[in-house]
Amino acid sequence: MDFLDAVLACPETRTPLERADEASLAALRRALEAGRGRRKDGQPIPSFDGAFFAQGRRVVYLVEEGVPNFVLAERVELDGPP
């Protein structure tokens, strides 16, 4: 775990985030392709190269072009863990 992982927290609950590894990213992509997730604001889910899980892996904050996006309205909400 690096320093960034140790200090980042879910902006809504203030609980620790879990950085997605390659296997988790693959599972997340499969879940999204199956229609099991949506952005909170209803907009299309953008391409992403990483993710942080929160709230029992039911909420995902995407990393887009290397930049983590922690905007609450733009988070992805899943029907269940990927």
C-alpha cells in the first residue's frame, strides 16, 4: 500500500477505499458490460483505466486517463459486487 491508498477515503462515507487490481478491473468491466452498473447522474460510463471501490464494492470511483474521479454524481453504482 502506498501513501495515496492510505489517505484516500470515500467522499460520501469517509471510509477507506479499495484500489482495484487487474482481476477486479476485469470483473468490473464484465459487470458493466452486463448492465449491472450505472452512473449516479445517469450519464454514460466513460472509458477508464483504474478504479477505487467503496461501500462493499457496490460503489466505484473511476480513474479516467490516470486521474481519479471522486465526484459523487459521477460515481458508478453497482447492483452488487463485481
